[in-house]
Amino acid sequence: MKTRISLMVIILLAPLLAGLVRPAVALEEINKSFFGDITLGGYDAVSYFLESKAVKGDQAHAAQWKGATWLFSSAANRRLFLENPDRFAPQYGGYCSNQMSLGNLSDTDPEVWRVIDNKLYLFGHEAGRVRWANETTQRIIDADQHWRRYLAR
């Protein structure tokens, strides 16, 4: 009897669980949280430029762009982003810039970042950011090339 009930529970829950899991190989243009559509770990993309720091966003100032939910710390930042999202959105869809320069997709830590030539670059850890500080031009060239290949797939 227990086996029969367990099997029924599995059969009923399987479709629900399958809906939560995204394929690991599918590239999404914007890096989003695994169980939702929030990008940048909920950080405000505009704050990197205006405040020179990573600031958590708030659901009260959420916006949709490219299939992702972007959170902002203020209505003013939300408005600025929506007026020109390409200006504030991170490079490589918010995937790790260092790993992209190596041809890999990897998640980021929104508190490890750099603004270079008015573009936001995110990194998975401090070592990647340091590497970019020493090889900035070549890393950007390589990452741009790999990103174009990912988008062309």
C-alpha cells in the first residue's frame, strides 16, 4: 500500500517539478535565477553606474526586459533603465565576463564587477576580475567573440 501511495505522489508531482527545472544546455540571452526570472541576483543595474556600488533592488521597482525581471532600488533608476536598457544591462547577458572570455558560460556574483568604458562587466569571483584588470583589452576581445558565437546558436 505504501509503495502504491508513493508511486502516485511521484506521478502527481513529476510534472510540477519538471516545470521548475530549466535545461542546463539552453542558452538564455539574459542570465536569470535558477528558479525564477530575476536577473543580477536582484541587484539594481543602474546603481553600478550612478552609485559605483552594487545595491539590492526591490520588487516595488521591478521591470521586465528581454524575458527577465530586473529589480531597482528606486523608481528613478527603473525609469533610467527602461529609457535605455542597453546602456545599463551587463555585458554578456550577465554571465561571468572572465569565463565568457574563455568560451564558457558561468554564473556571477553581483558584488564582483567592473565598469569599463561605460559598460558593466560581472564576474563569478574576485580572481576573474583581477585577471581582467591585468588583461582588459584582450579579455574583452575574446569575450565579445565568444558571446557572438553563443548568440548565433
